[in-house]
Amino acid sequence: MYRNLYGTHPSYLETRYYTTDASGNLTLVTSNEKTPGVNYTSLSHGVYLRNAHGQDVLLRPDNITWRTIGGSIDLYFFPGPSQPEVTASYLNVVGLPALQQFWTFGFHQTRWGYTNISQLQDVVDNYSKFKIPLESVWYVEDALSRQSHGLANRNPGPISTT
Amino acid sequence: MWTPTAKCLLAGCLVLSTCAAIEAQNASRPTTSYAPQFTIPASANDAPPVLPNIRDPLAVDAQTVCPGYIATDVQKTVTGFIAALRLAGAPCNVYGTDIAALNLTVEYQAADRLHVEIVPTFIQPSNASYYILPPSLVPKPSVEANVKSDLEFSWTNDPTFAFTVSRKATGDKIFSTAGTKLVYENQFIEFVSALPENYNLYGLGESIHGLRLGNNFTKTFYAADSPDTVDTYGVAPITNRTAA
């Protein structure tokens, strides 16, 4: 848990909440509790470190400590003032996500440990039987690379997915 | 990049597209042999334990031993200013070799973007790729003209170089290294920014964690495979941030 997965995104958003007095002065709220009847406003900003080396980011009670084992300090600050603006500013720097192929949004079935093609065919057939739309079937390569009697040595033929 | 025994969405093959290729591959192989399996040699147990710095109570705190920097030669530019940073004392060389001379560049690049860059002054072609991330790999944004920024950059040499980024409208310091030292070595860079009590901070990469990161959380950025204990795949939380 909490371990980094495939991609690294050395950036963060910070939101600060304030109370406003009659003359519009802001007072930072540091409590986690909300006081009923009080109007809060918020300001958010973003920070992005353009660095592709291994990093530790230490969040501590009163600071953020950024450590990296290479590269440079290449910081970008985004004023917001709210989350959508911060995200838009960030995307102006790093670019938009790639468009996905339409079929990837369809229903995908996956499992591992198939021992023969019939089991896989059964799964597909059951989707058809119950009229559940199925866009893709995935199986784990493990079955192919280690077992000469596995899936790959039998010609499965085309698999119907509708 | 993935373990074959893990539940594997991303690395599994699509049935329709890969069977023909695998069929072809197997045609040239004996059909009854098993592929040799790699086994970690027993000598691996003799390797010294590797304790991450963040979990090592005896690890030297760079903030207490390193000298920091002093800014000199400040020169205005069209979009901001540049300055030279020199080591403010004897090098600490705590996790590498202190870099004696750095270049600071501050650019008001757009109304919604302030750029602060600190790179070694002397970079050779042989080590440039170590310090400079090519824009062809990770893009660098263009700089606009006549920028009216919402942010303000200020800096001090007291006691050593530190900088603060403030929100102009409120004067709120959104990022400030005041009272901390800049550590810049060939294998270790550290900078520290103050945060308010009970801060609300989100993002910092892909991991299974509540949206708000809390104030005693350490995030290590190494791209890794899916953990075995949980069944999950990547989400880029930068696009998932909570509305203010």
C-alpha cells in the first residue's frame, strides 16, 4: 500500500481554506473541523517538479521535503486559484493524456490460470449466452510460456465476442 | 516490468492478436521442453541489507550539515531574472559531492505559471543528460510575452539562499524555503518548503491512498509494478484531484 505504481507524477495540489471577515480579509483555517454557520473560501495552487530521477517526497507536519538523486530543480508553480485552473495549468506544461481507442472503453474480461482453450471458450460462451456485451478477453501469458501443453499449442481459432 | 504470476491486465495478451505470433514462435521449438526458470541464487542472502534513507534513524540530515548557498550576480531578464548561487561554506558532501556553482533562473512564463530552475553552472556534454531532462522526453512549456503573473517570487541570502513564492492577491506564501538550506549534490538534491498546520495536499503520483495525503506521509517515486497484496492499476491522481 502507498507504494508508487507504474507512472510517476511529481506534482501536487494544495488547498487552503479561509474565513473571511467583513472587510474581506482572509484568515487561514488550520482546523480539520468545520464550524457551522461560518462561510469558508478556498484557494488552491499546484507545484510540479520536472525531474525524472528517483525521488522521496516527505510530507511532514510543517513542511514538504523534496529529495531527488539526480536531475535538476525545475519547478513550476500554478496559482489556481481553484483546482480546475491548477489542473489546466499543469496540463499546459505536461500535455494532455493520449486519446484511448474506442474499444478500450468496452467491457474487458480477464483472469489467469486457464489450463486449456475450452475453459476460455466457456467463459466467452457464457457472455454470449447471457447476452453480456464483451469487447475483449485477456489471459495471462504465463500459461503460454511455461506449459507446452497450454493454450498456445492449440489453435483456438477466432473467438466470437458477440 | 511485471511478474508472470500477478493478476495481469496490462501485460496479458489479447487472445485474437497474439495467438498467431506465439504459434509461429513455438513451431521452431521442441514441443516438450520447459523453459529454464531463473532462481535467485542462495548467495543473495549474503548481500548487505539496504535500508532506505528515510527509514534509517542514523541517516545524516543534510539540513544540519550542509552549508546552503548564497545568491550573487543578479541580472534582470525579459521574463524575470537570473542569478548565480555559490556554496555558502565548506561542502558537506553528505550524499555525493556538493556542486559549488549553480545558476538560478526565475521566469514569469505565463499568468498562470511561474518557473524556478536551478542547474549546475558547469555542465559538460558528457554529463548534461544527467542534469538536464531533454524536452523531447518531457515537454517544457513555451514562455509568453508581457506576463501579468498572479504569483510573486522573492528571495533572501539571510542566513543562506532561500526563496518564497507568494500569491499576489493575498500575500499568502504558497511555497517558501525560508529557514532551510538548499542542498545540491551530484547524487542528491534537497529543498524544503513550509506548509501550514493540517495542510490539505493532494497528488504526488500513483499510489493507493486516500485523496488527501496527510501530514506524515513519505512518497517514493520509483515506477513499480502492481503490488501483490492489492489488485489495482495505475491512476494518475493529478487528473483526479478534489474540487476546492
